Amino acid sequence: MHLEIVTPEKTVFSGEVTLVQLPGEKGSFEILHNHAPIISSLKAGTVKYITKEGITKNVEINGGVVESRSNNIVVLGEFI
């Protein structure tokens, strides 16, 4: 899967991942390979992702939105 984490000013991360955990407004959720299409608002919390090399990374956000479609995930966030 390809993940992009962006702000209006810059790209925070762009690369291949195996898992993304997100702080949804109605609860945390994960996106894995071949996930159904989704658009969701995000609350303040931690976006966790695992790169295809197996490295776990965390990014703190103040909120935002995520769209996932055809194994392409875009997180547009407000960052701490």
C-alpha cells in the first residue's frame, strides 16, 4: 500500500507500508492491504504505520481526514 501523510505546507511521509492505524473521530481503526474504500475524519492522536521494511513509525496529529482507495492512503492532517 502507498501512504502519504501531508499538511497544507509539506509532505511528512510518502512510501510503501503494510499497516496504518488512525485515530478516527468515532474510534481508532486500521487500514490493511485491500481495505474497502473509506473517507473518515480524524481526531487528535497518533497515526502509526509500519513501513514495508518492518519499521514502526508514529506521527502525532491534532486532527484531519483520511481517504483510502485502491491501496492508496492519503492523510491530510494538522500536526502538533
